[in-house]
Amino acid sequence: GQNIDQPTEMTATEGAIVQINCTYQTSGFNGLFWYQQHAGEAPTFLSYNVLDGLEEKGRFSSFLSRSKGYSYLLLKELQMKDSASYLCAVSYSGAGSYQLTFGKGTKLSVIP
Amino acid sequence: DTEVTQTPKHLVMGMTNKKSLKCEQHMGHRAMYWYKQKAKKPPELMFVYSYEKLSINESVPSRFSPECPNSSLLNLHLHALQPEDSALYLCASSPGQGLNTEAFFGQGTRLTVV
């Protein structure tokens, strides 16, 4: 089975930096995704890590350590519009296809 | 075109109705998915189609019946649903092979069963 853990809620101040952690235990691991989801909307892709290390994309960075089953999403220069749920999702091989299992999501509130 | 299009956006149906949700993508993706998302919960996988064949059925009740008429279309047929089936139904697609399996999501159908 797949087990993914991330904090339920976080609060950070506008302009600050926040790190959202994700730990996972899975078989057939391919890679790890981070998605952003605003209330009532579909998830949108933020980043993908398949190898160890840091991937940077503008204000967002994501880190992966496969040996530790650990990832984090780093958001810099926080803006009010970054208030959303952030979903960690693990891609793994199963039954002849690739699947995506989501963590429960971290609800981030950005305050002035 | 990097869109996954779902129709309808909203659906209200009675417990005796039969309705269908539709999903379409033109990215040449060979894997398509149905997810169900309840309020304040993560998306939960329901079905996976790989190369137009059902490869995963996550113990979903038979009142949900998926169909993949061709590589671009995915339907979810609904019959005799219960109020607890009210949720956001998300369709997604991915290349279906290789390591980069980023899933593109549609905007979802918000279903209310009355």
C-alpha cells in the first residue's frame, strides 16, 4: 500500500518563506508531485521530482530524498493568492499502469 | 492543447436517475483516470484506463460504471446513486508510460445527489 503524510494546516505571513514537508512509504516509486488546489477547483501541477535533489521553478522549489522517503515544497515571497491546499502525490507503478496517490493535503493560510 | 475538459461542470440528480459524466483530452495521453474528492479531503482514485482498457478499479460500487470509447474520451455512468456520493469528480490524464507521469486534471464535475 501507499502511505503519505503531510501536515494538515500551516499559516505564514505575506512575503515570508514556508516549507511544507511530505513523507511517504510506497512500493514501485516513480516520482513525487506537488499540486496546488484552491477551494472548489481542480488541482494544478506545481512540480515533479524523480531524482534526489532540488528542483527550482520561480518562487516554488521542491526537494526529494528517495532514500529517506521525504520531500518538501518551498514557497518564497509568499503572496495572499498562495493560500490554498498543497497536495503531495506519489507516482508508482501498479497493475500495468502508473498511478498517482495523494496525501491528505496541507491547507496553507497566508496572512498579511 | 494541454486541457482536460469535463462536462457538465455541475450536476444535480435524484437517486433514481441515470446520468453520465464526460471527459475529453487531445494530448495523446494513453492513461485516463477518475478521481472522487469530498470536501476537505484529497482526491481518491476510482478507476484507471490504460490504452483504453480498464486496469484499475479501486473497489468502486457498481452504481459507478466507467467507459472509455476511444483514447480521447472517458465517461462515468451513474445510476441509483446515494446522497453520500455527492462530491467533486475529477478526470485526469497522463502520458501513461515513461517516468514523467504528470497528471493533468480537468476542472471537475460537482455532483449533488438529492
